Amino acid sequence: MTIYNLGSINADYFYDVPHIPRPGETLAAASFSVGLGGKGANMSVAAARAAARVVHIGCVGKDGAWTVERLTEYGVDTRHIAQGQHTGHAIITVDAHGENSIVIYPGGNAEITSAHIGAALSQANTGDIFLTQNETSGQAEAMKIARDLGLRTAYAAAPFHADAVRAVLPFLDFLILNEIEAAQLASEVGQTPDSLGILDMIVTLGSKGCRWYHHGNARDFPALSVDVVDTTGAGDTFTGYVLAGLDRGMPMEQAISLATKAAAIMVTRHGTADVIPDLKDIQDRFSA
């Protein structure tokens, strides 16, 4: 089967800082680097490294040709990445404890058209997975098309925006969001996760692991204890691995276990899409 991911593609600009800047504060960065990122690109790379076939639907500017080349190198089908005016980018500050602060400029991620989405999904088959996040245009429309075509639909509700989540809720099979986003959603819609009527929902809990809701019934899964270097992209890695596992026929429990291991490795590394672990990394780390 195939995962179709309508997702953002960014150039990530990383700055290592002693602490997250406060309002009005100027800090000198200890180091600087540029990498491939965007929640969409991260999830596509993670799913591809977890042995899924992934088709990415996105848009970059001429300045972003390198991002498409890198996605291709990582095993992602990039034929449905269009060319827009500018490539999206993210400014990421990472402190000494691995916590981060991120500012995003959408660029081409906001230029994805209905025709572009329709052309990509016209090649999908019943039973494929459709995934999107809240960093592109066309999410609700694409979700409806995917549902009408018989795809299993998944949404990562980040960055959180209540109206965006409301727009896709009627078409959702699978929702994933973090603890803060889950609280925001409950406040906005007046419903707790177990009462939303979504088949499967995962709330990630950081160092505490995650909680899976299936038909409203909750089950907790612990995180693995590791030395955290950088939390950037860990949630995206987890999401990509969960969906790849499901696409490969794993039960949810096994997919979550695999994704937890991938995320644990990810937080020990600096960077985003370029350092997402593959299945061999997981085997080497956890086979003993």
C-alpha cells in the first residue's frame, strides 16, 4: 500500500543557544546549521525509513530544489511536489536541554492548489493512507477527497488551530496530537478525546510516552529513557513510524512500540529530517 502525505517542506535553520530567547533579548548562537524539515517532510522521511512507500504532495520554490532531491534520496516519491514562488523555512533555536522554539514562514506550503491535490490522489487506491498536518493549504478539501476514494485518513493537528481541526474532523480515521494540543482541542470543541468519535487517536506525552484511544478506550504506552539532545522532529518521527507500521499491517500496539523506539533515537540527535533513524538504527540500538 501507499501513504500519500500532503505536507510542508521547509529549509530548517538551526541555532544552538544557551536558552530560549526572551522577549527583547538578543543571544549569540554557539553554532548554526541548515537542514531539511517541515512537519510534512519529516513524516514522509520517517515513514519511508520505516519501509513504507510514501508519495509526498507539496510545493517549494526554485530555491528549494535541494529539498526535493534530498527527499528523493531518502526514498520518498517526489513527483507531486510542485514549484511555487518561495520555499518555506523555519528558524529553530535549541537550548542546552534540547528544548526548542520555532518560527515558520510557509512559502510554497501555502500555494498548493486543488488541481495539484486532485492529480496526486487520483493515483491512490482504496486502503491507502492519506496524511496531512496543519502547515499547508488544502487540508480539508484533500481529506474529503481521500475519504471519498476509500483511503484511511490521518491528521497530525500541529501547529494547532481549532478551525483547521474542526474542518477535518468529519473525515478522520486517525488523529495524533500532543498533550497541549489535546487540551486545546477539548477546550475548543467541548469534548474529551474519548468522546470525539474518532476510531483511533494518539496523544503524545513527551517523556511520559503516549496514550492511544481506540473507540474511546484509552491505553498508555511508556517512553524509553534516553539522554535528550534535541526534541525537534521527534513527534514527526513517531507519527511517520506509526503510520508506516499500520500501512505494513502491524497492529497498533506494535506500530506504537516501533515508533517509540524511533522517537527515542531521534531525540539523541541534532537535526530534523536528515537524522531520522531507519529500521537498521532501531535494530542496532534495541536488538540486544
